[in-house]
Amino acid sequence: MLHYPPLLEAVPTSGLRAAPHEDINLITLLCEATGPGLELLQTDGSWLAIEALPGQIIVATGDMLQALSNGVFRSTTHRVVNADIHNTRRFSLPFFMHPRPDFDLTPLPNCVKRTGGRPKFPAQTAQQYLQQRLQEIGLA
């Protein structure tokens, strides 16, 4: 569970609580958060605010699925902004779905064909990919 503490009145609502990023895993499932702030990057470069609806589950594509699909499914770039609600906590419950460590993330042949006939991502296991990404962001 992610906890975003209440914002003090002096904190500008134009700030970020989580910088733009993509998730490393296959997919992320997000139950509705307890408050606003989640935004998704659209293809035109603008940010779309996602309203937290009761019972809603958001499905976000992760980097591993992007590799497996040779980019047919792009990773969901998202961020969390300071909403215009001070003195309110925000909770979010993401479920990060990872494949088995030995799962082969080599781009699928039908996806390679669909995207020009050349693999855009290397042949590697989920464990190799995870370790590579964790090293890149300084967590391994």
C-alpha cells in the first residue's frame, strides 16, 4: 500500500508526489485510490487526470509486457500530482504482476512481424530483465 501523507497548506498543488515513470513488471492493477492525483501520459504528450471511481480497477501495461509484445503494448507512463486537497491522506494499492523468474521475455514472433519484422528488445528472462532495470535505477 502506498501512503501519501496530507499536504501542508504551504505545499503548492502544482507539485509532484511521484515523478513520471513506467512500472517494470508485466501489468499493474490499481484499485481506486482514496483521493485524486493519478495522471496518465497521453500520446499527444498531455496528462490525463484519472478520477477514482468506487470499484474501479485500472490496468497499466508494464515494461516486461512492452518487451514481450515488441512494443505493441507500450508501458503506461504515469505520475501522481499534488491534488488541490490539503490535509487529506491518499492511499493507493497497486498490485504488480511479475512473471516467474525463468519466464522468457523474448519478443513474440507475431508481435515482431506486426512491428516491422525486427525485434526491438533482447532475448532475456524476466529475472535478467528485472536485475538489469534495478541496476539502472540504483536499487541493485
